[in-house]
Amino acid sequence: MAGNTFGTLFRITTFGESHGYGIGVVIDGCYPGIKIDVDFIRNQLNKRKPGQSFINSQRHEADEPEIISGVAEGLTTGAPLTILIRNKDQRSEDYDQLKNVYRPSHADFSYTEKYGLRDYRGSGRASARETAARVAAGAIAQQMLLLQGITIVAWVHQIGDIAIPQNSLI
């Protein structure tokens, strides 16, 4: 069985597929009365958006978060908060040539072995597109942590041969 729910006190369940209608997240554990900054969520999503460099997918998605439950008048209600991110640039036909071929360094083969199903059209739940839902949930968590004076700083140090020089790190 594939696991799509993570956490205990702050619990997220992601949904959707890379080449479906959209992807999203249901967040359970937001206490009521937290002011939600949608621009902050949007800015976090923009950091992971595809098509920004030669090392990621050239797919162009707006990654526009739509809060469809759990917020009233900009404040959390205490009910599960649901964020939907619609897919606009899915082109399943781009993957037709991969129907019988696994991509090197991708989750295609592992996912098939683990779950017995293969969605060659962008890998479905094994797609990096699914991370947008996790980023949206993380943006909500960050807003909750900021209320407690907690900030998080993270970065990618190296991808392949491309690295940030040690003397430029915080």
C-alpha cells in the first residue's frame, strides 16, 4: 500500500497525479486563528517550479495554490486545510516513447516494483510534480513556526558537479 499521509500532530495527506486534473494536500493539525499568507505559499512554490533551469523539467506550471477548505476570512478554522494546485501543462503524449522503457535515475522502475503499477505518463505519484503539494504544506508549517519565533533555512549545496563554494555558505 502506498503511503500518502505523513506526520502526527501536523499531518499531511497529498493527492493527485502529475498528469491528472491537479495535485494537492490536506493538512490536519492547524490550530484555529492562524493568519494564512497565500503570497508566502506562492513564493515557496515558485522556488520549486519546473522550467527554471536546464537541470529540471521544462514543463511550465503556474503552481497557483487554491485554498479550498479550512480558512475563513484569511484565518485557519481548525478544520482540515486543503490546498489544490491545478495542472495546466500536462502533455501525456510526451511520454509515449517511454511506455516500455524505464528512465535511468528515475523512480519509474522502483515504483513499479513496489506497487505493481506503472504510470509512464510522467510517473504519476512518483513524479517530482507531487513535491509541490509538500512545499505548500511546508509553507503552512513555516507560517505556524514563525508564530513561535522559529525560522528554517535550507539550500542545495551541490547538484552533480555544480556546487556552492564553501566560503559562500552561511
